Amino acid sequence: MTDAADPRSRIPGTDALLALPRLAKAQDILGRDVVKAAIATAQQRARAGEISPDDVADAALDALPATASQCRPVLNATGVLVHTNLGRAPLSAAALDAIQAASGTTDVEFDLATGSRARRGRGTLAALADAVPNAEAVHVVNNNAAALLLCALALAPGKEIVISRGELIEIGDGFRIPDLLESTGAVLREVGTTNRTTARDYADAIGQDTGFVLKIHLSNYLVTGFTATPSVRELGELDAPLIVDIGSGLLAPHPALPDEPDAATVLRDGADLVTASGDKLLGGPQAGLLFGDEALVTQLRRHPSARALRVDKLTLTALEATLRGPEPPVTRALNADPTALTARADRLAARLREHGIDAQAVRSEAMVGGGGAPGVILPSAAVSLPESYAAALRMGDPSVVGRVERGRCLLDLRTIDVEADDRLLEALRACG
Ligand SMILES: *Cc1c(COP(=O)(O)O)cnc(C)c1O
């Protein structure tokens, strides 16, 4: 066999491949090294006879990641609305557009009309103030943990934070709120017991050394049975500032979650400050939100560590767009009609069976997740598949993460936007 007849001699060279418009464009997005590595792998496959030399460019392109980041997009089919391991709240289209627009240089801290410096993130602060009209002032930091940290640093330096023994909680991944607060040098003054704490317990502990009273919402577990906790209203009567960490970030009451506290109600009931996460039930970017008393918020804003906890322009703009724009995905998932979810599950399962896949529509139970409303079940519907699909779907493109229950892989539709159904079908067919 002559060289010319050997198909391997037709494998295109690296420089020629790099110069192809499609692969040149990929270098603009992914960088030269990543593209070169994909080309080398494709050439190797052609040499091994796995692919035709004519397909080397396509194979290299197919092997390229979609972005220059290792983070892969995932369809959340777990039925857990706010899934910490999957990045919590998915952003709304409005938030994504706003991020895109603000990603260059922008007027985040500049007044275009006067040409002088302006209050950073004023549009976001105005949107938060509109969302919680009874808050005198608002402030945004990196996350809710940062909001608590700032409160401790600015409002209880060398002082005591009065807190119930029933609320000394771990948020997840080993992060404990008591440790966070103590790391500032503040002293925790624990009152009551694990299951019962009364207003009297708090009152007895308050004195000259008190920085503030802290009430923390039990966002990821329930204490039931012989229990007692004073209401925000009772705690608001005490002779010390009251800070309430509501956790999940509802700004106003939601009918589906009657036991989940919201910022407006908690302030009305007598809290001086409320802290919350931006990327749980509010459905926005990771952020820590602070609402409440003007003088206290000013103390927080002016504390030196405020600068270390501040958020970037992308977070500010995404938060504003979440508040001003249409319902974000988390809210849509929360409000989804179970009948419509069942109809979707029926339709998807039927389509999959047409492709010979053992799929059934089943009832399912979704939940808010670590971000709030423990114990609340949101009726839902799922597509049930053989268990082997779980791993294949995880590794697919797009990746789909479901739930394995009693030997079946369940894909809960409450946490998947209806507009993603086609992508879900595509991912399923690819591993069917
Ligand atoms: C989630 C949560 C936190 C931590 O919020 P991050 O935004 O993740 O820092 C603090 N307190 C409560 C009650 C929570 O639910």
C-alpha cells in the first residue's frame, strides 16, 4: 500500500485545522490551548482508524466544551426547587439580559446626567425598597452569611448576641451560624432550651452587654411536639435591637407557604432588621439582603468590613432585574399547577415510549429545599425511567439530574421550566 492510499496520510495538519473558520471562532471563545487539545485528540482518533480523516474537524468541534468554564449547565429534575448543589436559584431571562448589558463598563456608581459619582447600585436599592415598602433602608452584601457577619461586626463588637438554643443551626456543608457569629469576637448568650424558649428567657438575658437579639428561621428542619418559641411581635417588645434571619428570602407572604416568614411581615411585627438570601425563594443571584431601621443600616454600611462583603455590579443588576422583571424560574416552579405538570409528564412519557423507552408518568412530591419551607410538600408529576438512566442522564448533554427512588429514575417536572421540555427529550433520546 502506498502512502497516498493510506487514509492516515489525509489527516489534516494542526495549523490547517486551527485556521478553519469554525475552529478559529472556537479559539476566540475557548482559547487556543483547549482547541488544540481537541484537535490532537481527533487526529489521534483518525490515526487509530476510529474516524475518517474527513471528520477530524467535526470531531474536534464536537469535543469542545460550550464555554471556557468547566461549569456545565444542568437540568434540575430533582423536584427540589432551591438545590444548593445545583447552584440554587436559576436566574430569570430578565436577569441574564441585565447581566449581559452590565458586563462591560456601566454606570453602577456613576450619574450620567451630572457626570459625577453616584450611589452604588441605586437602582437595585430602589427596587428592594419598592418590594418591601415598610423597610426604612436596605443594604446588599455577598450572601446571607455575610449579612449576619456584618450585623455581628457592626452591632455587637465585644458584646453579646442573645439567641435561643433552639436556633443554633448548621446551614449545610458544615457551616454553623453560631461559629460564624463567634468568629467576629461577639459572645453568644444562649437562652432557653432546644425545644422551648420563652420571651422571659430573652428578657432575663438582656442587659448592658447586649448587642442585639437574633432570631433565626429554622429553614432546613422542623422541631415538633412539646415546643415553644416567642413570636417576632413578643421579641420586638424587648429592650434590645431585634434582628431576624428569615433565610429563604420571601419579601411578602406567599399563599403556598403560609409558615414561611417574609420580610415585610417580620418588619411590621417589630423586627429592627431582617436578613435573607437572594438566591433562595426570591429566585435571584447569590446575595445577602438587609432590610430595616435606617440608623442600623447606616451603621452596617459605614462599617469597614462592609467593603469586603459588597457585591459586584453583575449581582446588583441581576437582583434588580429579578425584582422588576417577570416571575423568575423559582417562583414559576412554586406556582406551577399540578394538573399541568401531570399533563406534561403524560405527554413526555408517551413521546419516550414511541422511541422504545420504558417511561411512565407518575405522581411526585417536590419541595422547596434547604432554602426554606421544611416539611412542605408541593404536589408534582414526574417521568419515571429505569434506574440506569440516572447516571447516563447526569453525564449527558445537557446534563439532567433526577432522583432515584425504589429502583426507578424519576424526573420531576416542577423544577424544569416547560420551555426546557424539548431539551429534556433530546437528552433522554441521546441515552435511550
Ligand atoms: C440559607 C440560610 C442562611 C445562609 O444564607 P447564604 O445566603 O447561603 O449565606 C442563613 N440563615 C438561614 C436561616 C438560611 O436559611
